[in-house]
Amino acid sequence: MNVFDTVVMALISLRRNPTRTLLTMLGIIIGIGAVITMMEIGKGSSTAIRTTIERMGAGSGIIYPGVRRVAGIRAGTNSWASLLPADAEAILRECPSVSLVSPIVRSSTAQAIFGSENWIPNQMYGVSPSFFAIRDWEIAEGRFFSEREVDRNARVCVVGATIVRELFGGVSPVDCELRINNSSFKVIGVLKSKGANMMGTDEDDVILMPWTTMRMRITGLRSGSATSTKSTLSSRPGDRYPVSGVALYPEQDASMTEDKLVFPKFTYIDHIAFSAVAPDKVDAATAEITALLRERHALVAAQDDDFRIRSASDFMKMMDKTSTLMNNLLLGVALLSLVVGGVGIMNIMLVSVTERTREIGLRMAVGARSRDILKQFLIEAVVMCVLGGIIGILAGHGTALLIESQLGWPIESSPAAVFAAFAVSASIGMVFGFYPAWKASQLDPIEALRYE
């Protein structure tokens, strides 16, 4: 008897008691369905996380100020202002693995006002035009500001979709005047919406302006200590470099004081954003930046870095590890249900062997060999498991689609998971069906024919 005839006989045998067959397959259906559902949700979540990181800028990173140590006490990251605009220029000039660099000055308390509406943005950054390319940000309306506007401390800004909704009522704000603290800014562009990132932060609740403008008009100038983050601005050089008792500079009129602010010799910035020439060059860029900044900051070998570098690859590695751990955990739980289903199949097959003892004896009496009996019962178990696997795959995919539609969780189909489900189903049938099939093949034909 060939394999096809044996499969047909297995299907006929399973049809004799459809209720028992369905209940036997239930463990396999649940197990395979759980595997498919977990795999599709896990893969969809991983893809969503990767997309979020790419929206932040694939191959990008941020340099943070370092740790301040006072009397042996470490104050934590960002406690010491150690980054200068010249550092950003040097990185772009001397690090071959870096393609773009932008200084960043941030404010978390500035209030934006338009008409009778006011709003404190979740993110307000002063940046250079390179920042938009680093973060892969596109303009929806208007334009980005230019390097010339950065050099001139221009009072212009670009806003996100949330700002448009909350301050402007959804109406285009381009060319409108927006007041931030005591300065007015012209809105020249609106960013394309990005939605929430992987941490749940609204990426559209943002106002971006030239970093020079942010430092001079919003946050104030920084000294080397984070404890002095804001100072009274003055355009008088004599106030920046005071000499007691000597008037070295003439008095300036009101227009000079208001419109011609000048930077002191050292102006600290909060962060530096950078982008590598390619996503796989992030580690090389990080190494080059580390070596350059240590040299520029005159750090000896025994001293710790006075800066911290975090790149998109760090987030990607962390999320990949977390996603892999969760997927493995969920798969382990699903595999336990498959084992339970396999035990149920073995139990039912043993019952089937007992019920069909006379049939087995009759087949042996007319010439069937032990291996034919073994093959028949083994194929029955495999067919039962494969059918359960097919139903489980359909049920699992349907459950994943239901979760996506009702809960909004991202899912992604995995052909590898479907193939693995078929392989696991067949393997369970062979492993848990072998003992009942072997027991049936070892029956004595004479005793089998006498069995009542």
C-alpha cells in the first residue's frame, strides 16, 4: 500500500468519529494558533520599533554633556556644560565617518502664545538646518530656516502639527507671529506629522528655531556649570568682559541693545546631534567623535569622558534584545500548549488502537506486515496534527487581525512562522503518534482476532 492510499485510509478513519477527532486536534489548534498570533504581533512590534527609530534618524546619534564631580560627588549626566559650538564644527571637519552635525539648545519651560491661546511645547529646540536631515524630518508647508538665519540670530521658527492644532486651531500658521517668552517669532514652516514615538512622546509637539536665537533670546547663556543655566543678556561687550572702574565701550542705544545681541567668547550648548555617512558606520563615527572630543577637552588617559554619546544603534540593539526576549517567552508558553496537545493525541491514538484491535488482526491475517500497521497509525497521527496545524494557522492569523483592528496593535505576517508551524505539527504527530503506532504493529494476529 502506497502513502497516498494510507493517507486516504487515515482520513476515512478520522471521519468515523469527527467529534473525538476535533477535540483531539484542539490542543494542536490552540498551540499553533497561539504561536502564529504571538509571532505576528512580535514581528509587527519589532517593525514598528524599527520604523520609529528610523524616524528619529537612522544612523544618527546625540552627544550629551558629561558628569560633574564636586568634592568626590558625581552629579549625574548633563550636570556639567562641556560642549561648545566649536566642538560641533570640529566633528564635522575632522571625523570622516560623520556626514552631518547640528548643535542643540533646548528649553522645556518656554510658553508659546498666539492671540488668546497659549501652549508650553513638549519639545522646544534650537538647532541648525542640518538637524532636519539628521532626524529625517520633512516640511509639510513653508520652508526650513537657513544657515544665514542661524548666523543672524533670526527670530524665525518651524512648528509641528500639534502646535498648529493647539495654538492656531488647525489653520496654516505660516507667516504668523508667535510670541515665546518676551520675543516674537515668525512661523516659516510646518513639519510633517510623525505621531508618537516608541516611548509614547508626541513628536509633533515641537517648535524648532535657530540655535543661536534660542540661546540668546530664550534660554540665556550658559557657563561651565549646569547650576547657572540662565543669565541676564546684554549686548554691551563691557558687561561680558568687565574691567572694574574703566569704561572701555560707549553706551549703546535701545535698537542696538534689542537687535544686535552678540555672543561671548565661550557659549555652551546642550547637545550635539550627528549623522553617520551610513547606518553601519555609527560605531566608527562614535569612536572618532570620542577620540576627538577627548583631545579637544584636554582629557588625560586616567580621566573619564566629560560627555556621553547615544546613537540609534544603541536603541536598536536594546529593542532587538527586548523583543527577542519577549518573543521567546511567549513562544515558550505556546509550545507548552503544543506539548499538552501532543499528549492528548497520544492518549486518543492508544484508545484507537484498543478499539481497532480486531481490525488490526484482520489486516495482518490477510498479509499486512508490522511496518504497514506502524505506517498506517503513524500517518493517522501526522494527518490529525497537520489538519490541526492548518486550522491553528488560520485561527492564529484571524486572531492577530482581530487584535489589530480592535486594539490597534501592529502585526506582520511571517512566512517562516507558517512553515515552522507546519513542521512542528508534523513533528508532534510523529513523536507522539509513534508509540501507539508501534504498539499496534506489535499485536499478535491470533490474539487480535480473538479480541472482543
